[in-house]
Amino acid sequence: MAQTVCELLDWRRPNGQPKTIECRALLERMQEAGLIALPALKAGRPRGSRTRVLVGPDPEPAVTDASLAALQPIRRQGVATPKERTLWRTLIARHHTLGHRVPFGAHLRYLIQATSPHPMVLGCLQFSSPAWCLKGRDQWIGWDDATRAQHLQCVICNSRFLILPHMHVPNLASHVLARALRQVVADWTAAYGVQPLLAETLVDPARFTGHCYRAANWIDVGLTTGRGREDRQHTRHGVSPKRIWLYPLVPNVRQRLMQAL
């Protein structure tokens, strides 16, 4: 049904692909509001279930106490093949505190790799669609609801970042972040036809300091309300606030995100 609605309304990304994920979410919200009645869902796995990832032994040997220079060149390999997708999901499921979930909307994934002293995977990255409403971000930019709706597609979220725990390499995380942002602008523009202007990420202050983001010159704009994307009934206020970090990907980013289209 989402595919059909996208075709009828010509609801597409700038690259011509239908926005089926976003359309499905809109239809579900309209049903919750009593505006429409959707047909019964087809049999399948339960809504909100995670993709099951079989986690075996670590696919890379332990490497500890290496210098950043010794691992150069470090590259970010876009995840494209079934083998790369399996490896990415396995590492995230094993080592990331949030585990693996299928992201909402557009996304790009990367494996962080080094070739010296031998080929190895250092970690994983994921960039995906941003949060619809973040008070700290929206105030920093100067957005009202209408302006945000116009420009939100120009924001991307660093929704997963993992340096494998056995990689004891000073400054590795901030080094990877800085270079990944340069690459993802070109990759996102090529994949989705929209140039990202701003990157955001959310860090749980109960678990992490966000030091690598600060070291990579991201901007701390405060805490979220702690509700989360799926709290449509406003029942989780203050439950798990996250610190909001922003990184401008272009000069004069606030002015560009405020311009009328």
C-alpha cells in the first residue's frame, strides 16, 4: 500500500526512489489518529522486532596499543555486499550498546578498515535519517515547524559509531569521525540526491562522555527530553535523555537551513 500511495502522490526522494518507509509510518500514524483504517497486516515477524544476528567468534584478531600512524591508511568501506552486511551487523550486535536495528528511512553504512600492519576491521559507522524534532538542534538552527519540515532532509544522523573494544588506539575515534564526514557528504548526495548540510548524533551521558565528538569539533547543544522517536503518546518524558551533538558540514549552515525553498 505504501508503494501505491507514493506512486499516486508522486512522493519520492530527489533521486526518484519512492519514500515507502516514511509513507508507511505516516499511514500508521493516521490510523492511530482515527483518520483511516488500514487493512490487516500480513503474517510476518512481530512489529518492532530486531533482526536476528547470529554472533560467532570475532572475525578479526585482537590488536592492542597500536599508534594511529601505524594503522594508516585508514579507510571507510561502504557496506554493499551480503558479506559486508553480515559482518557489519555481527559487529554491531556484538559490541554496540544499542545492538542492530533496521534504521528508519535513508541510511548508509561503513566498515572502518586498516591495511597496515595487516588488513583488519577497526569498527563500524552508520548515518541515517535525523530525528523529526530535537529542541536543542531546532533552537540552535532557529527552526520553527514549517522551516524544519522544508529542510530536515538536509540533516543526517550518525546513528551508530563503533570502535572495536580491542582497538586501543589514541585519537582513532575522532580521526575516523572527521574523515567520515567528508566522505558521507559525497556518498549521501550520490545515493539520495540531497546534499547533507548538518550532522547530528545522540550520546547517552549515563554511558559515554562524548569526548570523541568534542575532539572532532562537534557542538554540544544540550539534552533531549528523553522520550525517543516511538513515544507517540508522550509517556516517556525524561526517561532517558541524550546529549545532542551537531557538526556543520558547510559554511553558514544555519543561514542555509533557514532559507526559503
